[in-house]
Amino acid sequence: MSALKDKLKADLTASLKSRDEVRLRTVRMALAAVNVEEVSGKQARELSDEEIVKVLAKEAKKRKEAAEAFGNAGRAEQAQAELDEQAVLEEYLPAQLSDDELAAMVDEAVRETGASGPQAMGQVMKAVNPKVAGRAEGGRVAAVVRARLAEAQ
């Protein structure tokens, strides 16, 4: 079993004992999402830590989007609940890259690929995504790549 899944299970037990409702429901939801991912497809398998991080990142993104939707609908209490769950999920994710770190990675990928102009965006994204791996949202990475390629033109 992966170390991250073990940590989630241990935190589930700890939050149950401490009666931490937010952490309890969030960790339960995260474990359920991991289990669903493990049994999806033709054959059940055990996820690696990297795959679990991807699942947790997807769940955190869902919470962020739901909080925005609730906030726009004037439902502040539900929006805050979603943000609380997102905060718990982010504790299990790798630290996010700063803007400077992300820009440096994108610059390096542009140099490696020799890309110039917006038509090379896919080529640069293919080179930078494995390096970023869960430490920055795809939309944020794409915006930086787009800006760098526009400058290079």
C-alpha cells in the first residue's frame, strides 16, 4: 500500500477520535475517490503515490470551483465549507510552485524545445508538464507558456 494512502487512513482514524468533522468528511471523501480510481478500468489496481496526488488535486480543484459557485450564488456558509475541505486536501498535496519558479521551468522548456510562437504551445506544454507534476494547475501553466511564447515571437 502506498505511503500516502496509509497516511490518509491514519488521519481518518485520528480525526474520528478527535471528532474533527471537517477533516473526517474530507478524508473519507478522499479515500472514496482513491478507491473509485483504483477499481475503474478493466482491472482493479493499487494506485501509486503520484496517482493518488493527482486524484487529490482533482478533488481540491472541485472544492475550489464549488466554493466559487456557492459564493456567486450568495451561499457563503456552503462556500466556506468547500474552502475548509479544500484546505484539508491541500495538506496532502505537494507545495505549489511560486510564479518565479514556474516561469523559470517554462523558460527552460522553451529553450529545450527551441519553440517560438503560439503554434508551439503543445510542444512546450508536453515538456513542462512532467516537471510541474501536480505543483501548479494546468491553466496557470498554460497561461505562463502562452505569455512566454508571445514574448518570443
